[in-house]
Amino acid sequence: MKKFVYLAILTSLLLVGCQDKIKEPEAEMKESDSSEFQEQEVHAEMKELEVELINTDGVGVGLATLKEKGDGVHIEVDAHHLEPGLHGFHIHERGLCEAPTFESAGGHFNPTNKKHGFDNPEGPHAGDIVNIEVKEDGTVKANFVNDMVTLKEGVANSLLGKEGSSLMIHADPDDYVSQPAGNAGDRIVCGVISAPESDRKK
């Protein structure tokens, strides 16, 4: 009987010793998982760009701030010395503002090949924005949201493509239907949208 008791005790001690030697699996983050996590963090950050607005004389008349948020690109305009009233406001396909005509900016930003205008059943262009209203004193402070574009690079609807893009204010209001630009008249204010120089060097 004593031998049986000793044997039972010895067996228990051996089992406890074996359990002590068994290591619990550790939750290790692989290098690839860590890189992916960091990349997601970078994309989660809201990118913000500042755009200088110039008139047909090449003189600065204000600034626009573009910020990527969950519901699209927010565009905040703060400008002065403009003609009072409603004006067409668009994003154009090239980041080149050569005064006085600004024809260098090309047509509307339109990566999906839509027709122009919010009231057009085959539209709108990704670069279409609602009219901007200038006060009697020639100033405007306004905010717009465009959910058809992005500041993320490497995608078709990015405003930071190879040729960049530009903001454009026109002399007349956009009628939201006429082709190709809503009968908005001459281009009177332009601003180049491009990635910060620090980003371009990467």
C-alpha cells in the first residue's frame, strides 16, 4: 500500500515538473503585421493642403484649405477682391494656373467620364462643386464637401495625380447642366492643388 502511495506522489511530481517546462504560446506580432498596422495608421490621418488662389493678373486673392475627412474632401475658401455674386466653382484636371486665361488647367476633373452638372442625369463631373457666393464687399468665406474626390494618392479620383489638379472660380454662375462647364464664363481665379514638397521628395 505504501509503495502505491509513493508511486502516486512521484507521478504527481513528475507531471507538475513537465507542466512547468511547457511554455505558453506568446502572442507575437510579425514584422509584416506591424508594417500593415503602421500603414493603416498613416492612411487614417487626415491630410490637409493649402492652396493659394490667384487672379488673372497673377496676384494672390486668398487661400483654400483642403482636408480629407470621412465624408470626402472638405474645401474651405477664404478670398477677397472678387466680383460680388454667384460664381461657378470647379476642380480642373491639371495643376497649372497660367494667367490670364488659366486655360493651362484643362477641363474639369472627370476621371469617370461623366457629363457636367448636378442637374444632368449623366453627371456630374467629380470636379463639379456648387456655386460660390461672394459678398458685396468682394469677400467670401465658404466651406464645401466633395465626396467624389480624394487626397489619397495612387487612385483614379485622387486630386494629387501625376498632373495634379486645380481649383477654379468662374466669372458667372454654373447652371448645373450646360456642357462642358455649366456656361460659367471666363476663368477668373485659379489655385494649384499639389502634394506638399516634403511628400513629393519621398
